[in-house]
Amino acid sequence: MILLLAGGPACNNNGNKQQPTKRSIDDISANEDVARYLKNFKGLGALTDSSSPTPALESMAKFKVTGDLAMDLVLSEPRVVQPVEMSFDSRGRLWVVQYSQYPFPQGLKVVSVDNYLRFQYDAVPLAPPEGVKGADKITIFEDTDGDGEYDKSTDAITGLNIATSVITGRGKVWVLNPPYLLAYPDPDRDGIPNGNPEAVLSGFGMEDLHAVANSLRWGPDGWLYGGQGSTTTANISSSVTKNVSFLGQVIWRYNVDTHEFEVFAEGGGNTFNVEFDSKGRVFSGNNGYDRGPNFKQGAYYPRSLGKHGAYTNPFTFGNLPNMELVGEKKRFTHSLIRYEGGKLPSRFEGKMIAVNPLLHYVQLTRFEPDGSTLKNIDEERIVETNDRWFRPVNIKAGPDGGVYIADWYDSRLSNTDPRDTWNKTTGRIYRLRGKEGVKGIAPFDLSQYDAKKLLELLKSENKWFRQHARRELADRKDQSVLPDLISMLQSKNGQDALEALWAIHVCGGFNDDIAGTAIHHQDPYVREWGVRLSGDKKQVTPKIGQQLIQLAATEKNAEVRSQLACTAKRLPAKDAFPIIENLLKFHPEDAKDPDIPMLIWWALESKAETDRRGVVSMFQDQSIWRSKIVQQVLLSRIMKRYIIAGGEDNFSVAAELIKMAPTTQLKKGMVSAVHEGLGGQDLVSLSLQLLNVIRPFESDLFGGPLALGIRSGDSKSIKQALTIIGDDHASIDSRLTYTKLLSEVNQPEAVFTLMNVVESARTSPALRDVALQALGRYDSARIGTQVIKAYPGFRGDAGNRMAAINLLVSRRGWTEELLKTIDEKKTISREDVSDQAIHRMRLLNDPEITQIVDRLWPNSKPLSPSALNEEMVKYAKILKSGKGDADKGRMIYLAQCGMCHRLYDAGGNIGPDLTGYERSNLNYLLQNIVDPNAYIREGYGVYQITTTDGRTLEGKMISRQGEISTFVPPLGGAPFTLSNAEIKEIKEQQRSVMPERILDRLSEQEVRDLFAYLTKEK
């Protein structure tokens, strides 16, 4: 009798006979509020529909496969269901994680939920075997006779409760089971654990189970790598590393020997894939429109700061781009490999093969050098189908040189529906191979190979065997192989030498001599990894330190130089500064590199406060100032870094650096950065030393000769500025400049003058606009009264009209007076109030105000779920009742949608680009248009900000630097900055900028025309 504990070992099983029970909303909800919200939540995206799955063999006929490839059905239901990830072990067996417990963990209840369907649970689940059993399991499939058919299956681990990834190595089976990384003992390496697991890492977030930790891969350096998606948090601890906190998407790694955990790189897409190429580069797919990043160590990549949260470093001041893509910008290729197996036709070698689960195809893309990184050129879709259930979610290269694809196989793909409508009875795995290629590979077991044979495999044409031979060597730590590996490191064959270097390292043989050999090797990738491995322990000996410094001066390869910058960030200041200096002085071409300038910035930033004198010392070398990277990237950022961080020591260094700058132009740029670092705050906090240094530039850079005085609160300067603002004969530029300044600082004595400007018939529209914006800072009842009184006099100017309304709806008292004027006095027309302003009045959350708004603008009242359903049904019938004209639809699109959305070559960028979406799905389009608030794509969320001085503002967050956040109004306009001290409350709205009822403006034929254009392929 075998007792199956939660996440415990299992016995042989040839099918999925028992299906997991789906959890209802009532079952998962801890309270009525959660249940009500989830029941009313309108699902969006590729949802479950009424179609039925096509039988596996029959579905194969629907695939169109490029001419020189063949596609085999390897596994299908009932043997495999909901396969989320695959991996291969040292015997070539295929391990499959079956994610049947998704989307809700067993035994937990949801206590709160946000508008992105991120959940907070009532408890942290216990690690197996103590935790509640779930429906996930890990199955081993084996081809026992090498004919390409997986004729044997074994359930290795069952009862898992949210498991996303598995990999073997070091005598263990490693399983990602958020919030844990589990290590199951498997000393006999049969795949069946010999005991209970150890939770070697804890703290992975579970807020969004389609974005949890995933994708275990052994790195060339012997660390265990993984990814985490965009909408979860983490606070990771191991036995030696404690409380490493981060938000959102990262690549992370864990040293299984030393038990250290660290974040390798931050940002990217909703990371659910990790891939290493033959040079050790790290890739991951992307849920956006490109192929994702080429991750560099310690770097930061794009992310939505609002939805996904800030970087771990508040002073990133930018990010590296994803790899440039030349090709169709289609969402989304979230899982990919770089094929280096040597068995497909030669045209596939070295190219990316990526799966697109949303649009049901497999993409072939080539890599091309792009400075220190790579760019992607799409070539063709090598697999396509009209079967909408085809959902390829994972791709791996196998030991046979084939490419394996895991198919979730479901009509549903979207996670934006809380109902568990997933089909838990289907799943497929396919293999791509050369059309003339042989299926399968003779059985083997690398664990039985002697050292000599493993060393031979390091030279295999198939990357899979090279990687797994290295894994075996890492398991054994057999140092008797080091002489042969050291000899191999001397090889003129760069790949052989690189494999030898990695193997030496994982065997424990890496030392200064090996590092020196690698650093001076003729192959650039060996040099790159010599640099990286030298810096992994965050310290180097003086001998290696000097070699890195010299290499920074002489290195001709951009990728190596980029790694030198990454390593400098990790090293102590005494070793880092000389590397940074040489990179700046000897490689002017790097100013145009996509990555290197920011990598150097992050290296410098890491020492900004730990060694301020080192920063100053570096800039004492006059040749440093001639560097374009210094001029264009470093100077402004180091100044902002010190100003935002604040404090006498930081201000002192900032002042010293400005004084050291060799030209007036450079000084001006640095002083401008001081202004930017202040984020619109006054200068009171700055040191006298720094104020004296920047004073000569106030007229040119701070807005006239009175600017510093205004920002410092000097009463004489403020009085002079107000005189100029109120003087109709003064320079309009000066009046505008000082009025803008008074919108950034709080000087109540300005109200009288600003109101005079607003009321005067002689005031230009531009100046009145700025004055109205400036008045928003001051909480005075008479402002609302006087603006309303003056309103008829300037209503004729659209900009002034909008500025006045926006001002009046920013405070509760002013809003009440505005509504009374519209409702009773009729001196302001309700037609003057925009949809956005109406919404802002609702944000005040005042029942009396909301009641009046509902009465004055009845069509602005949010539609109920039942009304939205009625709208969906109505427009679905309209679309089915006739055909549309796409050419006419284009004109309607430009008029109704084009201001915000781009489609192909036309439209704006306020909302998401529609080109890459699944526009052939009418139901999906209709849901998004009829109910734009049901799901707001990351990066387009709008924040409601309540300030400490009583204003209610709206904006999209575009940057977060230290204590300063910058926002831009939802429909465009001048950015505004707020310090944390000015923000009383900030929350992301559950409302889209796009209004409801947008189709109500169109005739039935116009609706059909619009959809004809939206669904048309270019």
C-alpha cells in the first residue's frame, strides 16, 4: 500500500483517470465582497466558448507545417492534460508538469482581489508533505526502445498544489511549487523521490497564478535559474539569503551549493520561459509585441511601473530595451528556444523558434548582432492551424534534436476571468523534426557514462548533450577531469574552449589561473565568461582585478565590454572604478550601443553613496569628461541620484562635480538635472554650498533671474515675480515662466495676482491656461467662486474652457459650486464638461455630488453588468445582420478610435496598439469595446491621487525615481510630478480612459463597417 502525501512520490500510471474538481467562486471566496466582485467580473480575452475539442489525431490534419519539417503527435489526452512545462533528464526521458490545479490553489480562500484579478489568500500554504494536496502532478514519459514513441509513463510526484516547473540534477528533483522551490531527494536517479522534499527557497508570490515563479533551467555557471511573471510579488529566503524582495517580472538564480539567491535581471514581459543559447545568453519570451530581452546580468528591462511595481533600485533612471524586432508585431510569443541541435535542416540552426498561443502559430526568427546585444528578424511561420484550441505554451529542444511543443489545448487562453471554465481533460505534446529525419534516439543514460565520454559530449553538435554532459560533471564534482578540461580550454575552437571553461567552473576548478587564461583567450565569449565568473563572488584578487582593468581598455568585442560593465556593478569600488574609467575613455563607439551606456550608469550608481570620494576622483580625470556616455548619460543621472537621495554629503558631491565640469555647457546640463531631481519641489532642502554653485545658472535654466529665490521661498523674489506676472506690458515669456513656477511651489500670496490674470480680458489664452493650472495648488474657496464668475468671459477658447473645468473638479468645494452653477444658474453649460471631468467628479466619492452628476449626465452612469450583457447581445445581433465595408470602417475608426489607438500605420498611442491583438475574434473585440473597464492592459492604468493639500488628480505613472513620481494626464498633456510627502493616497482606478457606450454614437451600418475594418488583416 502506498500513501500519497501532498506533493509526495507516486507510482506508475498510464493515464489521467480522475479529473480535478473545479472550485466555484463561492468556494474560493472568503467573504461576500470578494464573491460579489468575482461574480460580477466580466471576463475578457480568449475565453471558453461553445466549441468542442478536435480529437488529437484528427487535429493533426489542420496543421500547415513548413515544407522541410514534419510534425508528430507525441502525447495527448488522457495521458497528458494541461501541460504547462516540459524538461528532459539525463536519460532523455520527458518530464511534464500537468497544471490541473490552476487557477486556484486547493485549501485557500481569497480575502481580497484587485481589478487585475490579483488575489490575496487567507493563508500561506504549507510546503509538501504537510500542505493540502492539489491536483497538479509531474509525469515522466519514456521511449523505452528508441522508436520515438513514449510508451511508458510514470507519475513521479502527485498531489502538488500549484506546480509550474521541474528539473533534475545534483541527485535531486527540483520543483517550483510557489511559494516554494522544493528539492526532492533522488539519490538513485530513477525519478521517484526517496523521501519528503526540502523547501530550499520560500517566498514566491501567488497573487496571479499565470505569473508565478516558473521555468527552472541550469545555467552554464551551475546556478539554477528561473523566471517570475509580471503580476506577483516575492520576498525570498534561503538558508543563507534572507528577505530578497522584488515586485513583478525577473530572472532569478539560486546557487544549489552555497544556497545563495539573487535577482539576475529585472523587467521584461510576463516571464514564463528561460532559455540559454550556446554562448550562455539568457532569453525569455514576451507577452508583448516583440521577442523579449537578451538579459544582461544586473540589468533592468521594460515594465509597467504602475501595475507591476517599481524596480528594486529606485535610481535606475531608465531601462534597456527588448531586442529590436523586424517583422510582424503580433502578441505574443511568450516561450522560445534558440535552436542549436544540429538535426533540423541547416537553415534552422542558431535561429529562434517561438510559440504564439494567442494566434495559434510557431514563428521562426533569426538573430543578428546589434552592438552588444542582438536583434530579431522574423522569417516565417513554420507551423499554423485554424484550430482555435491550439495553445502552444512551452517549447524545448530534445536530445534527439527535435523540437517539442506543449499544447495547453483549450478554447480559452485568457486569465482575465475568475471562473474556472478551463478544460481540464485535454493537452497535447508535439515534436518538430526534419522531414527526412528519423524519429527517436537510442536509449542512453548519461549518469552511467564515464568522464571521458562526458568530455567528448562537450564537443557534440547538439547543444542538449553539451548542456547535460556539463550537468553530469557538476553533479559529480570530479576534479580528476580538470587537466583534460584545462587542455580543452586552450583550444582554438571557441565553443570547445567555452564548454571547457563552464565545465571547469561547475567541477570546482575555477581559480585565478583559469580566470586569467579565459580573460586572455582569443574567443570573445570565453573572455566574456572569464569576466563574469570572476565577478560572481563579488570580489576579485588584485591579480584578476588588474587584468579586468586592462581588458576594459583593450577589449574589441562589445558583448565582452557589456559584461565588464555588469561585473563592475558587482565588484567593490576600488576594482569597479578603474574598469568604468577605461570603458569610458577607450571605447567612444559604445555611446551608440543599445545597452552599454546604461550598464555603465548602473555600475557607477552602485557606488554613488558607498564611495562618494571615488566618484569625485574618477571625474578628476579630464579625459573622462570628453566621453559621450558621460555627457549624454552619466552626468544628468548622477546629479539626479544625489539630489533625490538628499542629504548634506550628497549635495556636497553634487556641488563639487558641477564645479569640476570643464565647460559651461556641461555645467548647465548638470544644473538642469538638479532641477529635474527636485521634481518641482522648492530649494529649501538644498545646501547653501549647492545653491551657491547653481545660482549663476538660474536665469538660463531655472526660469529667469528670480527663479532660485522663488523656489527658496524668498519673499522679495516672489513679490517681484508677482509684479511681472500682473504687468500686461511685461514680456509674455517672463510672465509664463514665473506663472509656471508658482504652479510648482506653494506661495499663497500668489492667488490674488493669478486670479487677476484669469479675470483680465487682456490676458492671452496661453497665460490664462497656465494661471488656471497654477491655481490648482491653492486651497481657497474664493478661487472656485471667481473662476466660475469669470468663466463666460473666456469660454470661447477651448483650452481655457478645459483648464477651468479641470481646475474646478479637482477639489470638492469647487466641484459643488460648479454643479450648482450648471444646475441652477446655467452660466456654465453641461455640454462644456468632458467625459473625463465627469469621471473626476465621481472620484470624489461624495454621494450628493454623484447624485447630481447622475441627473445632469445620465448617460455617464456606469452600466450595470446586466446592461453590459444587453449591449453585447444587441451589437452581436447587429454584426450578424449584415456585412460591413472596411474602407468606410477605416474612416469611422480614425474619427472614433484613432485618437487613442493605433492600428497598422494610423492612430495615436494613448491606448494599446491594436495591430497585434486577436482581432479575428469578434466576441473578444466586442467585449473590449462594450465593457472597456473589465480589463485594463498593463501600462495603461490610470491612478487617482489625493494630495495632502486636498486635490484629486488623475494620471498615468510614467516614472518613479526615489521619492518622486511623474504622471501624465490620461488623455495627454503636460506631465506633473509629486513627491511621496505630497501624496495622501494613491490607487489605481478600475476604470479605463475609454468611455462606455462608444458604439451608441454610430448607426447599425457604421458599427458593421467599423468591425469590418478592425477585423481586416493588412
